[in-house]
Amino acid sequence: MGEREEEMEPLLCFPAPVSDDLTQVLERAGYPWKAVSRPEHAETDEPEDGWSGAVISADGDAQGAFALCRLLRTREVPLRPLLLLIAPNQIPELQLREDHFDDFCVLPVRPEEVAARLAHLFWHTGRGLRPELIEHGPLVLNLETYQAAVAGRVLDLTYMEYELLRFLAARPGKVFTRETLLSRVWGYEYYGGARTVDVHVRRLRAKLGEEHAHLIETVRSVGYRFGQGNWAP
């Protein structure tokens, strides 16, 4: 079972045992969880303060998985968020069941997709943990886990790359000189030159990918800004 601060109740996972891939996803993202082997155990094993949400895999026991989804969503207080994991050939089975889950992922598990979808679900449903996020179009930064994802793909960033992206994304449209970025992101005691900023911006753009590199714009002879600025007369 994953460990996290007591502020969050465990995620309900089905079935037990949880796959190694999903275990790694939940552990890496810091979600506490508890697995049950039968749908009825979702009630008998429920924590005193309730489940924070559910991650249900339907590829091994589709009948049990869909029965559990129905059980959780027809309670007096429907459980949210509920993420359903399905095999590719099970997609047609989702028809007429849309009200029994909040989102789904197609197996095999892609860690960055599952983590991003869970973060979005917790943020939008308001149940359980509500991570502090910065969202801008396809980009999501989780300020609690120091993770960033673009279009559902988790970015492998160094600490300073993350800090630079966080600083810019938190102030969209505002232009910052290289000197200002050095002092605000790296700190006043950092003696590196402006080239440090250019190198980190270049690396960030490469990791964002060609499709999203434009999120960090160069303002000629000035510096950089995140997103497009608003023209004002």
C-alpha cells in the first residue's frame, strides 16, 4: 500500500493483487491505496472516512469490475473520481455505462497517462486530495509532487528546469528578462550568466516537444514569456 499524509484516504483498487505497473504508478504519484478482490469488499473494507476514489481494472474480471463500478456509482453518495482501466477489445463494452465511471485508460498501463488522468480527476471532482496545479492548455504542473506533464505525457525535468517552467507558467503572458529570471529562479547568490537561462529554455522546449515548444516564447532583445501576451494600447 502506498504511503502519503493522512489528509487523504486510500484509493480503492480492484482487483487484488494490483499489477506491478499500476503499483509503480500509484507509488510514484504518492497515492495511498488498498486493493480488494471482490466487489462486495469495497463496502466491508471501506475506511471510516470513505474511499478517496477508485481505480478499477476490467481486463481480468470484466463482470466484477463493471459490477463494482455500478455499485460505487449507485450509492447514496456516488464515489468519485473513478478511473476505469480496460483492454482495447473492451471499449465497445463502455456503451451505456458512461455514468459508471469518470474517465478510462486503455491497457497496458502508461504511467504518465494514468498519473495525469488521476490528477485531473481529483482536481475536477473535488473529492479526496486536491493537488495544487498550474494548468495551461495541454500543460499541467503538480506543485506538490514537482511533476509536469504535457498532453498526458510526464516530462523528465531536472529540478531547475521544473522551477523555471513553474515560474513562467504561473505568470502567463508576462515578459521576464534573463537577469530577472536568474535572480527569481536561481536566486540572488547565483553567479551564472544569462546563457544559463538560454540553455534551460532550450532544454525545456526540447522536452515539451515540437508541438508544444511554442509555450515558451522568445521576446526579441528582452527575454522570455510563457504563452502569448495580451496587447494593450
